[in-house]
Amino acid sequence: MTATVPAATPEVGAGRMSRREVLQALSGLMVGMFVSILASTVVANALPRIIADLNGTQTVYTWIVTTELLAMTATVPLWGKMADLYSKKLLIQLSLGLFAVGSVIAGFTPNVEVLLASRVVQGIGAGGMTALATIVMAAMIPPRELGRYAGIFGAVFGVGTIAGPLIGGVLVDTSWLGWRWCFLIGVPFSLLSIVLLQRTLHLPVIRRKVKIDWLGALLIITGVSTVLVWSSLAGNKFAWASGWTALMVGGGLALLALAVWVESRAEEPIVPLDIFRNRTVSLTTIASILVGVAMFGGTVFLSQYFQLSLGKSPTVAGLMSLPMIFGLLVSSTVAGQLITKYGRWKRYLVAGAATMVVGMLLLATIDAGTSMLLLSIYMAVLGVGVGMLMQNLVLAAQNDVPAHELGAATSVLTFFRSMGGTIGVSALGAVLANRVATLSAEKLGPLTGGATGGEGSTEVPDLSTLPAPVLKIIQDVYGTATGELFLVATPFAVLALVVVLFIREKPLHTLSGEERRAKEEAAAVVPGAH
């Protein structure tokens, strides 16, 4: 049994929120979720054009995605910890404000360096939204009833993910707008969400004396960042087996080991280590890392494949992602409804993990000649698997921890899933850059110079400037390299399936997080009263 948190006087609301009140409160939350989803998807189809305009390389392409993921990953535990201590509404509004600031800077960026810095600010804001949206939902809604609202969550996720690439493609293809509006478009949505949250979200704030472990937070952020920077540079800027690898990996692991030591002694740790004594939390955390590596690491480069290998415009590339999104939307909504109706959830985790493995294997067969029909089927299969798996991993963990650890458990899962995704994007991006450079050098030989920026170059080519014979080879190179990426990512999906099989199913709670917290604190206060 874990020690009881020193209790202050709980300010408990007058009973459970009605469905109408929950839906009103979810309005601002869902707009915020839409913003964070739109942020990543709207930029996806613009990246090839952004890289061409700012004279970036394949490594920069990867880093535009990675910097936001890295900032989001590194700050999620801090947001989650603060959610257990401070006003959740104020924290969400703060995260949305940071995101809006980052978006404005990105929209007016003069070069790659400023763009990368703005993505860090966006990532910190997105980290807050990612962690806090799920925490707030758990605070308002019992686990048994979360499935009832999964359709709303799934619809917002689907619309944001579907609309993002389409909006991004249209903006890029519209001469009087351009790719800068892919960043600026999120600003009004962020401001709207802040206003809606102020008017509709009313959660009790439990006030108590707190100490945030800033040293632990700094060590975690620095250690994780060091490892992730290494994973994006290794195999490209320096060899995997090199002095730089030893220095960065060794330094990063040393910092993380020191973070564990500091956290074990902190009065208010950022990541409560005893939470990992819970088998469900530990297993769902491992599964989340593996899902992040497989899912983010593979799919983030699909838009580049559509445009560089298949020669599609940004708008068409956005349309081509629809099968995966529809698969995800349908499976997450149906699974959520069935979980609410029958109270059983493990079967959907297992089915989702198995389906994800199949989808990854199918996508590992793609190349520049893959038909649209087959590609759509493969992506739909992957989407169905991910839809059943990702959100239900969070549900399983939230259902198995005390209410006062809901924020920590949720942020831990989000943190490790994002870290897995960041590692996947960084490492697989380095693999892609290396394979593209190698295959280009092999197939083009002396023609490589001048066509793609020099033999072994990782510069992303502008297809419109390439002569027809070279264009065909470059398309084949990107098609082959992308298929290989999914093959590399598949073992992580297989390991996720194995881990999910060992998660023990437990009945879902029928009380919301706030009701459970009030009950736990009342039980702690009465016996210990002096």
C-alpha cells in the first residue's frame, strides 16, 4: 500500500457533473485538442515545401517534427505533476497560450533556426494540452463511462487529423497564402479554446502545500534531450559506433540515473517512482513506448513518401491519409462504446496490437509502384489497430491507480509514448536519410552531383528541377527507403503485442476521478485526525 498523501481540506463539488455539464466543459477541451492535433497534421504536407524554401536537409526535415515532439515529451511529466497540485483549467489555458506564441513565431520565421526554436515553444504548449486534456476527462468522467464520450473525442481527433493535411495542402498550394499559414491557422483556435475553457470548465481545486522537484525535472529533461539528440544525429553526422555516441549516450543515461536517484528522495517527485510498482502502469508504459516508436516513427514520413516517391501534390497527399484516419476513428469509437456497454477492455488492447503489427508488415512492402488501392487498405488496417490500442492503454492505467495519482499516471504514459515517438522519428529519420543517400549514390553514380546536392547528400530534392531519368530514380529511392522504415519499425509493434498480453484486466471504476479523490481524502483525514 502506498503512503497516503498529506491531506488538506478537500473542496469537493456538489455531486457528479450532469451529461450536459460534461459536454459543455468538453467543448473548450475539444477545441484545445483540435488545436494540438491540427498543429502536427497541418504541417505534415507542408514540410517538403518548407524544407525547399528554407534550403533545409533531410535531417532538418526530421528535426522540424522532432523538436516539437522533444519539447512535448520532456515537459509532459511536469505538466502532469502540476495538474495534481494546481488548477487544471489555468494550466490548460497557459499551455494554449504558449502554443499560440510558438505558432506566431513559426509563421513569421525567416530561417530554419528560428523555426526550430518556435517548434520548441509549440511543443511545450502541446505537452500541456496532451497531458492535461486526458487528466481533466478522467477527473470529470468515471472510467466505465469514458467510452460514452469516446465518440466525441474520436470525432475531434478524426476531424483534426483529416482536416489538417487537407488544410495544409490547400494552404501550400494557394499562392497568396503559402505554408506560413499552416502555423498561423492554429492561433485563433487556441484563443477560442482559452475563452471556452474559462466559461465552461469548473473543477474543484484542492489546495495544499507543495514542493515541485525542479532539480529532478531539469535532470529528466536534460537526460532525455541528450539521448534524443543523439538518436537523430547518429548514423548521419557521426557513426553509430563512435566517441560521440559513447559520450552522448553515456552522458544521457548518467543524467537519467541521477534523476532516478533525486526522484527517489524528493518530497514531491515529478515522476513518483512507486507508481511503477503497479504492474498495469509498468506494462502500459512499456507498451506506450513501443507503440510510439512503431507508430510515429513510421507514419511521420508517409507524407514525404506521397509527395517525393509518388509525385503527389500536398493537397492530394492530405487526401491519401484519409484511410488510416477513418480506420482509427471508427475503431476507437466502436471500441469505446463496447467498453462502456460491457465493461471489458483487454480484448481490444490485444486485437489493436495484433492489427497494428499486420498493418506495419503490409506497409513494409510499399515502394514507388504500390497502387493506391493497396496503400489505402494497408493504412486503414494500421489505423484500426492504433485506434483500439492507444487510448485504451491510458484507460487501463487510469483505472488502476489511486485518484491522487491520476495526473502522474496519465502524464507518465503520455511522456513515454511521446518519448518513444520522438526516438522513433529521430532514429528512423536518420536511417531514412542514410538509406536515401546510399541508394542515391548507388543508382545515380556520377549523376548524383548536381542532381541531389552531391553524392551521399541528404538534401531533400526539389522534384520540379530534376530531369526525367533522375526523377524516376529519386522516386524509386524514396519509395524503397520508406518501405524499409516500416520493416525496421515492425519489431517494436510485435513487442508491444507481447507486453499487452501480460496486462491483467480489472473491472472499471464507476466513480469519476474527483469523486474517487474526495472519497480517498475523506478516508485519510478521519482516521488521522488529531
